[in-house]
Amino acid sequence: MLGSSAAIGGSLVAGDQHGVSGGQVTGDIIMGGKTEIHYVGTAGPAYASGDLPHDVLERLTGTFASSAVFETALERLRADRVVVLSGAHFTGRRTAALALLRHASAAPVKILDPDISPTALPQELSVSRGFLLCDFITHRDQPLRESHLRAVQEQLAAHDGWLVITAGPHAVVEDTVQLTTWSPPSPEAVLRAHLSTLVRDESQERQLLSLEATATFLSREHQLRETVAFARTLAAYAKGESRPEELHHFSLATVQRQVEEWFDDTTASLHDKAFLVALAAFDQGPYALTAELSDQLFADLQKTEDPHLPARIPVFGTSIAKRLQMARAQQYEADEETEWGKVRQTMSAFLDERTPLVLLIEVWTGHPSARPALVRWLRRLADDGRPLVRNRAAATAAVLAAADLPSAMALLIEPWATARRYRFRLAAANALTLAHVLDTPNIPRILHDWCTDEREGARWTAIRAYALIGPELPQEALAALAGATREADRDELDEEEAKELALSTALLLLSAAGSQVLSGLVGLLQDERAVRDLALRAFLEACARPENDEEGARPALLAWHARAGADAGSDDDRHLAVLWRAVLGDRTHTATALQRLRDWVRQADTDPESEAALAGLLPALAVTGADSQRLDHLLRTVSGEHGTAPPPVTARLLAALHPLPADARS
């Protein structure tokens, strides 16, 4: 920078003196201007404080609902002159502290600066008799110690004063400091206390407390500030100043206000807000999983907020308890279903089950700038190796679709549906299904159109979704699947797509709408070859499906037929026989059909109800001599479960297939 000719040696730069080296120097050595600052005295920092007006004290404590914890704290205050209340935010700590001072006749009350140093605290305790230090701010390098409280007690005793300190549950205090853990009175007690002041009519107060809206409100996890606000709304309703709808919607409105407050809070970190979104997506899921994935969302949000600043994730940051307290959530132990069976996990969930939906909708519709990060995050989740994560990604997309279908379709569901990877398509199908459950409009229309879409991924997604959504509209679903088969057959139906169509139709048959679907499949037997083949393949697929995941479970269709009892004349029974005769008589499917029937025979060997159902079905399958010979041969040659001799039930089923004439039986 100085150039190649610059000579640097000692303190000389190009012959000029810079700095001081060698010799004797006296006086000031000044480079540039000279500024002198003189400090006089040793005064420390000034802390703000002020008196609380007496009428405000009376108003704030006049509706206070006492409790056992309060009485314990009052005894300690009278004995020690100072008490430290430790509890969460919005639990009435401040009102309780003022009520303690009022009961101790400690007036006037001076409000102290929460940022005061513990060592400076005694110096502020003069003039007044009551002192309140609310939300005391402690630091790891400046904890509240027993020595500080001893000094405070001496100062209070000298001036006949009392002090109440409130602090959060994670305040930094010495082990020897006695804390009084504050737990709020019940919301009902607080509501009664405020109503008695606002209404001043016992009969009317009882009527307000017996309202359905009041019972609904009290059944939820609400903070005391929300309970106080509800009391005011009840009083306004009693005076005719508010409508009944306001009472019914008040509880949900508090959830909406809390969510808005979380995201509008400029002091809350982006990391904490990412955790709230992740908790909404994984509510009632494993805490560790939620925390892990919230860090990924934080990185995505940080990329949107400042692409040049890398996300700094605190590895050992906030504790679980502090995080969940901030989120108004709880931690508990529960079993989680996994691919390897049930596993005990530490779970986390919002205290109010409505919070996840409200929060996700608020983020998606109220903060569109967060969408790019959410879309990237959910795409990663939909491709995760863990089924739980993929399912929650689909559920979250469904909630967003319910709030804003066009955007969710364009940014999430449609790109997933047309992706090459199976996981994305399955996530899209699940998202559309769950969106329909959430009463999102136009989902059946989307599925109907996609069933014949030129994009293979869109068709696959719609076919799979119909297997899940079909029970609510079975006729439309079956018609759409048959239509998709006709359309695909014109372009040479792909085997993989044919399997998916058959699987979805089979699942539809095994749903609660099975009777309608069974009848519909019989009707499809008269359709063109590809559609007839769909009906037969779906029926055989359904015949192989167990009714549950337990070992040795019955085939679902056989169980259904067995539960129907001996009503051999029912439409279901006739339709079942028609489909069995069709698959047994179709050269393409005969071998598979015989194998399914063998499985049913083996099941009947250990299950009397299945045996009775099969005994009633077999004669209906033997319409022709060829039918009878085929079934006879099957029963005589069927092997046991491990290739052993025919099971004993075959003899009884042969008797059912070839019943003796009435005169021979006699």
C-alpha cells in the first residue's frame, strides 16, 4: 500500500517518525487530536423505579383469588420480609405479588427496575414500605445469592419494609435461596372472582357460569389473562353489550391472538419461531424429531431472511422445559408405532389441540414471505426415510391446502404428484385425502380430472387417493377408476398402472362402502375387457388381504362374509359368488383364484366361523358340472399349511359341496 520505495525500519516510515522508540520521553505523546476525559466520583448505574398509585393497587388486587400457595408465600413474607415467587409467565405472578404486599399492609408500593443488580438491590430499599421487583432479570455471572437476600432483609428491617420478587422458572439463583414455586389458582376461581366484581348479582353470576360457552372455555387450557378477558366479555354479554357468537368464538379467538403474538414478537428469535412451526407439524410426536426438523426449517428461513448469513444453530441451547413453556406445550411419555413395533418416546404437544391448525394457517396465509422456506422444508420431509415424517409432511400440506388451495396445489401438491419419486406421489395422494377430510372444496373434482391426466404421476396420485377417499363417494370413485382404466387401455395400459388401479379398487372394496363397491364390480363384469379385468384383479387382491395385522388374521373378505352370518340369500352373498365364479372361470386368473380359495380353506381349518361361511359359499360356486369338478379336485388335493396332508376341514367342506339327498340322509 505504501509503494515499493517505502523504507520501513524501526519506527521510521520513509524518514518520518511514527510512534516512539528509544530515548527518554516525558509528557504527553499525541498522535492526532487530544481528548481528555475526567471521571469524578464512583457512582454506579442508575435504576428506574416509581410508586404504584394506591387506587391501582386496590383495583389490581381487589379480584385476586387466593390459594394454598398464596397463603404459604404470605407466611414466608411476614417471617422473612422478602419472598421470591418463581413461576411461568401469564400465571398471575405480578397480581399475586401485589396481593402479598397488600395483605402485609406494605403500602405505598414502589416498583423496582427488573434489570437491577443483586448487589445494588439493598440500596434501592428505602422510603417506601412495600417493594415489588417483577420479572427479575438474572445472569449466569450474576446469580441471586443468599448473601444478597440477607443484606436485603437487614435493609428492610431497618425501614420496616417488605419485598416480593417474581422470577421465571429458569432464573439463575444460588441453591441456598428459598424459592416459592407459584402455581396459579384455577381458571374457574379467577373467573368467579372477577365476575363477582363485574356483575354484582349472584343470580346473574350463576347463570353466566352455567352457560355452555363458559363450560367450553373452562375445559380448555387458558392463561389467566385470557380468563380475565373472558370475564369482561361475559359481563358485557349480561349487559347486552356483546352477542352470543362472541362468547362461543372467544376461546378460539384467544388461540388466534396467541399465534399472532408469537410471530409478531420482534424479541423472539427466528430459531424459536421455526420450532413453533415444526411443533405444529409434529404435534403429539417425538420431541427429539421435532427439534431436529425445526433446526432444518430454521436454516431455510434464515436463507430467506438473509441469504448471505449462514444459519447458526445453537447445539446446546434452550432446555426442553423452557422451549415447551414458550410454546404453551407439554412433554409426556408415550408409545409410538414404528416399523419395528411400539417404542417408548418423549413426546411433545400443544396444550390446546387447536393450536397446530391455527398456527400453520397463520404462517401460510399471514406470512407469505415464509412460503419459499416452508416449501423447501416440506419437500425434504416428503422424501424423508421415516414414514412418520413423510406422513406429517402430507398432513401439513393438507392443512395449507384447506387454507389456500390454489397456492398449496401450485407450490406443493402438484409438484409432488408429478415427481418421478414414489414418495412424493404418495405424499401428494395422502395430502389430497386429508385435505378432503378437512372439507377442502373441489378435491373430488381434482381427482376425477387427474385420473385421465396425460401426466403419469398425476394419474397415479389420483388412483391412490381414490383408495383412501373412495369410501365417502364409492360410486364416483369406482366410476373414475373404471374410466381411468378405459382411457389408459387406449394407450396400451401399463402393467404397473394396472396394478395400482386394481389395488385402489380392492381397498375401496374392503372399506365401509364395500357392499356398494361389490355390486359395482359385478356390473363392471359386463364392461370392456380392460375394465372387466380391473374388477377381477381387484377382487383377487381383496381376497388376499387380511382383516388386520395380527398373525393368523382372516382374509378380510372371508371375515366380512362370515360376519354376515348364514344369510345366504343376501345381495352381498350373491355378488360374492358371481365374482368367485368369474375369476375361477377366467383363464387369465384361474390359477390365482384357486390359490386364494386354498388359503381360505386353510383358514377355515382353524376358524369355525370361516368354515361355516365357506360351507355356505361353495355350493353357490358349483353351478355347472365343471365348476363342481374343479372345486372337488381342489378340496381333495389342497395341502396343509406346511405341505402336509389335506387339513381335516376339507372332508367337511366336501360334504357341504356334495350334500346327500334328503332320503339318503334319512
